[in-house]
Amino acid sequence: MTNHSLPSNDLQDGSVHLLPAVSIDNVIFGFHQNALTVLLLQAKSNQKWMLPGGFVGKEEDLDTAAIRILNARTGLTDVFLQQFHVFGSAKRNRKEHLRGVLQTLGIELTPESWFMQRFITIGYYALVNYEQVIPQADVTSLTCAWQDVSQLPPMLFDHEAIIDKALQALRLQLNYQPIGYTLLPKEFPLKSLQTIYETILGRKLDRSNFSRKILSYGILEKKEKHYSGAAHKAPFLYSFKEETYFKALQNGLKKEF
């Protein structure tokens, strides 16, 4: 919530042009070195990590605000972005961190100011191509970097719970959204697609069963060239047959993995 995409003076005048008590947090997923990753910011105030987030203008649509916040941290605009949950626990805010943010920025606000009040946050998850992202830190952060979702660093607020909820949403939508298509490069080995499914489902999958089921949909095209990054026998590369794939998603990929 506090790693906003606005200059510091907007924290002082935010009540004039920002929607009160509402923020957005983006869970930005990528795939790199055979691992599902999430883009995080490290706070200057206490070195803990947090999701890229921000505020909503009074005349701004929620989706527009989410895209603006995502663009500020990644440089991307045309990405898959999905709202998945609202987080409203009365205990989710930590005023000691908010005071640290203000101190970092060199500004003073009273305890009654809009910034110090309770916020609910709207969670969005984004699926992006790792190679296309240029991580950008903001004024409250030391760095913006990818982290393995299975080995998250110490997190601020309820942001680890938000990431868990985003993974749950992905699990429910796995057969209806273009998850592999948006996370993977144009050509990929089947192992990479299987790893994405395993991470989202939270369990290991039998390789031969996964290959048989995913190939049975007819949504993948086998390439003549082999994957060059393998340590042993190089596997074949595949790509999605876009028209067939998106048509299949309309009805859902029915087989259980």
C-alpha cells in the first residue's frame, strides 16, 4: 500500500485528489530459471519486502490505477491483469512502518492525516514475460527485484498472505486463463510448463502423465529444434497454437492434473 507511484508531496495533499482508505497491491508473476517468481520492493525504512502498490485517484477507474501502478514498476502496459480479492482486516495496517516511510521521505503528517488511516487494498495479479520487465524501484524502496515464490523474504503487512491468495486464485483459474502462454517465452520445453503447474497446484506431477494430458488437448506445437539449456539429452521445444489454445480455454481444460 505504501510503495505508491506518486511523488512525496502527494502524500501531504492526497486527500484532495486520491480516493480515501483504498489502495491497490499488484502481485506480478514471472517465470525465470525454471521457477515461478514475484516482483517485490525492498523498503528503505526497515529492509523488509512488499508488493508494488499504490493509490487510486478520485476520478480514476480501479483497473486504470492498477495498470498505472504496474507500468511504474515494470515499464509494461499490455499485460494480463486480473482483480482477485479485497483485503480488509482491521489489523493489516502497521503505523510504525508508515511513520518510517514518512521519515524516509522527509515529510511530516499528523496521526489524523489520510495516509495514516486504515486502508483496504484490492489485489490484482499480473502474468508477465520476465525478459520484458525492467524493474523500477520507487522513492520509498531500496530496490525492485524478482523473488522465488517458494522462498519469499521477510514481508511487510499482510503481503505474504496476499501472494498466497493470488496463488489460490491462479489455482482455481488454471484451466481457464492463459497462464502458461503469458509466463513462458514463445518456445519452451514441456518441463517449464509442468513446473508452472506444479508451483501453482502446490504438488509434484508425474512427468509422463502431465505430458500425455497436456498434449492431448492439441494446443501445443512441437518444434524441430531442441532446448539448449538442458544438462543431459536436450528435450524438444514447444509453442502454443494460439487459436486452438484460446478456444480451448473458453470451455476450460477439463482434465485434472
